[in-house]
Amino acid sequence: MSTHSPDSSQVSRSATLQKGATTRGAPQNGAPLKGAPPKGSWQRGRWMLLLIALMCGAPIAISYFTYYVIKPKGGTTSYGTLIEPQRTIPSALMVTGDDGREVPLASLKGRWLMISVDGGACDESCVKKLYFMRQVRATQGQERERIIMVWLRSDDASVPAALKTAYPDTRMLRADPASVAAWLPATDTTRDTNHIYMVDPNGNLMMRFPAQPDPSKIKQDVTKLLKWSRIG
């Protein structure tokens, strides 16, 4: 039996068919398969997601930066002393208004609280603090509505009618003096009745102003707090 070798034309046709099959099954010159995303598109998608995440997170980062870095620290660029760590209003601290209704002091959360502590008779230093608080609040313009003035009365003495008339926007609330003193820190040489305190809208005690304060410097601190914090 004789053997027959394929001629050159048959070999050429076979090679051409194999090349065509290979061409249909794989991309040429590094081109992507039909239906596949263009080269580099997934990298661009990742960068786009990262950019969106940065845009969404920027306001939060800025608020933390301004609150913890730009916000003045006690003893440096601010007049008041920053309370660290912050002290939340105790849930058990109850206050009573002239209507006799007892409510938690924490019920006032949501706005800035400017707090003074004194007996109901309210001596000269007490009146001076009430006056300073009223004036500081008034100088904040439209922002003043973010502040509530609170006088925590440490006894059952009646408030003079003249004070009620002069300070109608001040909440005059009776509170247990021991509970108040445990929450509001003084210095080694002062008591809570010597100071004005600031509580943020989240209910955190965060600043104490000096005894015999300078109201213009209190105003500067309060203006900064309202400017840099949009809560409350």
C-alpha cells in the first residue's frame, strides 16, 4: 500500500483554518473581548468611589478638626477653662420651676446652656452673673436663640419680683445643691456659685468661666463656640 503526502496547497488551507479559529476565539493585539469593560475602566471606577467617599466624609472631618483643634483650649487662646473630660448632665439631676413641676435638667438638651448657681435671695454677685449672662446672650444677634440661660437655685428662698421682671428669659430652677456641686467643678479656691458654666447641646458640660469674670471675654468665647459648632 502506498502512502500519499498532502501537497502544499492542502497544508496551506489547513493552516489558514486553524489561524481563523484561533482568531475568533481570542483577542488580537491585546484588544479586549467583546462585551468586556475597556481596559482601566475598573480602576477609574475605584477612583470615582474613593472621590465620592472623600466628598461625603469631608464635612465630618472638618467638624472634628474645628471642634478639637481650632476650638480654643482653656488657658491658651480662650478665656474659659475647657472641662476635660466633658461631663454629661446627670440623668438623676432634677430641677423644679415655679409651677412646682419636677423635670430632669437633661430635658433642656438641644441648645447651649449658660448656667449660674446661687440661692434664691440672689446677692450682688448673683445679680451680676445674671446680668452678664443676659448681655452676652444679647450680643450674639440672631444666634442668641441657640442659648438658654439657666439659674440653678440652691435653696427654697423666693426670687425677688424685681429679678423675675428684669430676667424673664432666664430659667429659674430649684435644684439639689449637693447634686449640682458634684456635677459642676470649681477650683481649689472657689465654689460652683462663683462661676458661669457652658453646656453644649448634647448635654456635655464643657467650659467654666473664671470667678469675677470679664463679660467681653465671655462673649468672645461664646461667639467662637456658636461659630464653629453648628449643633444646637
